[in-house]
Amino acid sequence: MEKHPPQEPAVATVDTPTAEVSRRTVVRRWLVLAAAAALLFWACTAVSGFFENLNGGPVRTAADYRTQDIRTREAGKAAVAGLRPGDADAPGRMSKESSTSCVDDLGADGDGVTRDQPRYAWSLDYTRKADYLAGLDRLRTSWRRHGWKVEEVPDPGDADRPTPRWPEIRTVADHGITLSMGTNWYTNKPVLSADGGCVRYRTDQGVTARKTSGAADGRTPAREGTVTYDDGVRVSIGPVRPFTPPPGGTGDDAPAAHTYLVPVTVTNGSGAPVELRGHDIGSFEHANPGVRRLTGFPAELGSGQPEQVTEGESKRLEFVYTAEKEPSHLEIQYGPGAFHRPCPWTLSIP
């Protein structure tokens, strides 16, 4: 009988993970983690955006609000210009409409934050419905030519209204501005409106100066200077000159031994009015020791109401300063209205 040497028991071979498989596993795990992180970030962003919209939208700058205000005015004026001459009642005159929705009901606006809605209306001079519909067609064609979607606004129907409303159209133009042509809800008269939406903004972040010269550089005293802002508003101050107030012209605020008149001229090259106020002018703390301003000047601001400079116009205001001891120069800050940042001025004394 043939004998065979004992055989070692066969061991089943098991496939071991290769380096390539290990790398794939690690990559897969990292991809899963990255996807989870991205999903979490998206969820946080969505929640943050929800509460931001609930509070009235993001907080922008006062300069952003003024830009949107100018754009809204220009969009409305362009729409009016697209109608037949004579369709608009006093086309150069428009009215600002108030909004009951652009309010801080939740108290979300903190210190230095406010909100407003640039919203304007132009009355249209239509007595015949056929003429009104022809004007509506002109706007509809013009808006579609711009690539804007035109919405036909249905008549909601109101049994209390004595006459039915004429058709209305609406579109969202560039920069999110809503344009519409229809009839006023209360008067039933045709109107064209432009709505720039509710804007939250910081009041201390106004339009900045793009160019300064002379005394506006704030480095060395100069007789006069000029500041030009990004929106086209220009301010010129100086030269300072000695001034003798008329008898009784200062009331109880008696002038001292040295009194000076400081002329300020504001030229509005922007697309919206500028409202000048008495507190637009000021100075740094500890500047001009012994110098004070006579608050009775300028006379245009004596009532406490702002003085408006409309588009394309200029306004000159004369501020008066007085001191017991003759100062070497005047250091002031001036920014026209609520939407322009103050600039430092260093004015020489004659």
C-alpha cells in the first residue's frame, strides 16, 4: 500500500483590501462629511435669510437708499416720457406716496438704522377710456421691448365702487423697481406709479465725496474749497469775510468782537432733491476754541424746516460765527442733508 506524506490543510484565501480600495473609502467618507457640512451651511443661511426678510430685508447704507431713490424717480419719469405728450398732468411734478408696509413692526431696526420706501405717482390726464387704453398699449410695448414681463392686473371688483376700474398693467423694471399704470383706488383717476421697495439702511453711511479741493482737503487753511459727491451734488464753501449783523438781527444771541460770514453753496447735480438743515454744519470737539455759531443764521433755516434744493438748482446759505478773540482759522464739518457724509473744512480768516 502506497503511503503519502501528510498534507498541510488547505487554507482558504481571503481577499485583503488594497491600497486603492482604502483610498476610495476615505474619499467617500470625506465627500459625505463635506455634503453634510454644505447642507448644514445651506440650512443656516436659509434660516438667517428667513429672519432677515421677516425683519424687512438686509441693512444697507444711506447711500444705497439714495441711489435706489434716484433710480425710482428716473424709472417713473422715463415711463411718463413714453406716453403721448399731454397725457401726463404736469409731467415735471410728482407726488411721494406713503407706505404702511414699510414700518418696523417687530422692532428689528436698532440704533442708527431706519427704513423708507421710494414710491412716487404721476397723475395722468385721460378723460376718454380709448385714449387711456392707447397709452396703456404704448407702455406695454415699451416695457416688453426692454425685456420686462408685463402683468395684466385683474379688476378685484368692488360693489361699493360706483364705476368699474380701467385696466391696469404692472412690471418689474431694472433694480427691482415696480412700475404700474392704472387708476387710483380712492379717486378712480388714472395714475402712473414707480415703487423702489422698502429699504433698511444705516443713517451714518451716506454718500461719500469723490473729489475735494482747497479748504475741503482739511489739511491747511484755504480761502475756499469744493466737494463733489458720488451722486453729483457739489458743495462750495468760502471765502470767509468779516460781517456786521444788522441791529436786532441776532435776537438774544449777541455777536462778539469778531464776527464772520461763511457762505455755503450747494449745487444739486443728482437725480433727487437735497434737503438742507441747520445742523448739517458743525465742528470737531475742541476745534475753534472760543468760537460759536450765531443760530439765527441763515435766515432760510430759521423756522427749523429744511430748505430744499431741487435737481439742477443751486442754493446759497450764509452761516455766521463769532468770537471774542480773533481765531487763526475756522475748522468746520459740513454735509448737505441727511444722505451725504460730512467733510472737514479748514478755512482761513481774512
